[in-house]
Amino acid sequence: MSDAEAFEYYDDPANREPAPGRPRRRPARPLTQHVPVRFPAETIEHVRARAGADGMTVSAWIRRAVERALRQGGAGAEDARGEDTRAVVERLRQDVAELAAALERSESR
């Protein structure tokens, strides 16, 4: 729904009634910062669908996804030794390339 469509929809007092069912609880911790993030239209449509399927708002679904990625050590996160994940992955890539080269050398002898 575009902003203009939302404005028209909520301009009708009948559309201002609370949704049926249990009210959503406020988070135990208040949110402290607003961060504007833009997504391609196709991505946000997928997010809306998944958020709806999970019974969540788009914002809550995105917050949950970000928090999960941070807990799992997403790109740019530090591991237990304080090493950047990208640096670890790059070092592993180099190690694999060196092993592959050594294997090729040994097979050609």
C-alpha cells in the first residue's frame, strides 16, 4: 500500500478500529534508534510475505533477522578471538588455493 493509499484508507474512521485478537505486547526493551534502510521492491515484497506468515510487522521481522545474523556471526562480525569474519574467510580461501596448487604440483611429478 502506498502512503497515499494508506492516508485514504485511514481517513475513514471505520478503518481506525483496533484489529481483532490479542493486542501486541510492547518489547521488554524500548527501541532507541531509527535507522532508515532502503530495499529493492522485490526484496521488501518477500519480507512482507514472510513477516505476515510469521505474524510479525515488517520492522519486527527485519530486526529479528538482523539480530539472528549478529548472533550467528554474520559478515563483518568478530569471532571469539576478535578476528573479523571476512579476514578469516579470506585467509581460508588463500589456504585452500595454496593446498590446491601443492596438490597439482605433487600430481604432476
